[in-house]
Amino acid sequence: MKIVALAGGVGGAKLVDGLAKLLPPEDLSIIVNTGDDFDHLGLRICPDLDTVCYTLAGLSNPETGWGRSGDTWNCLAAIRELAGPDWFHLGDGDVGTHLVRTFRLGHGEPLSAIVSSFCVSWGIQVKVLPMTDERVSTQILTQDGNQLDFQEYFVRLLCQPAVKAIIFDGADSAEPAPGVLEAIDLADFIIFCPSNPWVSINPILSIPGIRERVIKKKVVAISPIIGGKTIKGPAAKMYQEFGITPSALAVARHYEGIIEGFIFDITDHDLKVDIERLVKKACATNTIMLDSDSRKKLAQEVLKFCLEL
Ligand code: GDP
């Protein structure tokens, strides 16, 4: 059974980690959001790709969900000493990743080739694909009239500004990275991980060609909103700021017309009747992934659900 998973960072990485433990590597391709990518201190940083790769490689920091486990912070301390921009937390090992990536991009290598070579170095066997090799930048338009780069909004301002609109700058003219459309065409099922629908899944679908190919397939989404809240990040707050009550139902509506199946948390069981009006099949189960076992268990349920669709 060939699966393509669309993923952002933390929520996406946990589910794909579970899927990677169950599927033969050639049966899993992960298309990762690159709208969060940005330049910082001359380094090209790809937060979602790194979170997915560190997680698959067993290198991730289980406490934060991002960065590398056991990383040291000497570089950040030196940046601070020199009054440099220290709002983006860069561990020493993580800096190594950004240095090599920036160096190779500077020599003209496409991002997808660099990711693929990092995966070999880290022993990752499944296919990890950036959504595009071109620069697409998620921009947050705030209700008080500012335009912010996503990481400024997310990390520096801790998601505090109220969001008015979200733009994926550069998406209109971007092409899917090599292998993306081919993986979708070959997939039996497409899975939208429990990632932020607004800023992790939407940017992937905004790349011309991806949405059109995805909607031809059987698509299953997993809700990142549980009991009206997120486990982490601004997805629920964004729904609220767009005038939508955040809930698993709101996520199902968000993907209406694209998905056939929807998995949401057992906490929201009372929404099942309403969700079933929007999709062919819905399932309420425990979707909280606290450790490796619960990631695998949810992945198992997702695969079983796909087969029953
Ligand atoms: P980001 O780019 O690092 O913000 O990562 P994602 O977009 O992939 O993930 C953020 C979303 O993951 C948030 O909306 C969280 O609620 C959701 N999330 C995180 N952990 C879990 C989990 O264990 N289960 C579910 N269902 N959602 C989760």
C-alpha cells in the first residue's frame, strides 16, 4: 500500500515516524512544507524538513519536538555575547545542518537533492521531499496592519499578533520538487498529518499541480485540534481569528471536497454525526502521540482506516 503523507513540523513528524515504523520504506513518501523556511544569520533554515528528518532519524529532541536531542548551545551564547539576533534558537548540531545546507544551496544544488543526501547520511530510508525547490515564503498579515515572515510571527512574537490573512509568497510560480507529483500519482492513499491546516498543509496544496493531483486520490486527514485546542502552535487561535470556532469539525470543513476520510480525537466523539455529513468515513480514536508506541498505534489505525475506506 503506497502512502504519501503531507506534513508540517512537530505534529506531522510524529505521525510519519509511526508510519515509517510500519511500512516498507519504498511505500512511504513524505511531502514537507517549506513555507516556513527562512534566512537567518546568512543560514538557510528549513524548520519543518529538519523536524521531520531529525524525528525519522531518531535525533530529535523529545521535549521540544524541534531541534536535536542533547544539543549544546555554545553558538547561540556567542551570538548573544555579540548582541546578534538570538530569538531563533539554534543548537550547535543544528547549526551544522544549516551550514552544510546553505553551502550546498550556494553551489547550486537543489534543496530536494540536499534533503535526499542528508537522509542517506542520517539513515532515513523513506522518501522525504520538500514541496518545492523554489523559495515560497509564508507571510502573516496581522489585524494591526503588519506583514510578518512566518518565523518572526511564530518564534519571535510567539504567535501573539492576531492574524488577518496568510499569503504563500512565491507559490503561484513555484513548481513541485522532483518526485512530488510522481509520488502522488503512484499513491494508494494521501494522508494529511495532524499538522496546522493553515500554515503547514495549505502551503503544500498551494503549489500549482499538487492540489489537482491530490484530489484525484483517496485522502484521509487527521485532526490537529483536540477538544477545541491544539497540542502546540497557533492553529486553534488562527481559526478563532478567522471567525471560525476551532474544533475537529472546523478542520473537517477546512478540507471538505478534498478528503474522503477523517480521523479525530475520541474527546470530540460528540462531533461524529456532523463530521459524517462532510466525509465518506469518519473515526474517533485516541490521536495523542506521547511516545513512540502511541505514534505507531495511531499510524496503525490510520492504515487500517485507509484500507476500510
Ligand atoms: P509545526 O510546523 O511545527 O507547527 O508542526 P505541524 O503543523 O506539523 O504541527 C502542529 C500541529 O500538530 C498543532 O496544531 C498540534 O495540535 C498538532 N499536534 C501535535 N502533536 C499532536 C498529537 O500528538 N496528536 C494530534 N492529533 N495533533 C498533534
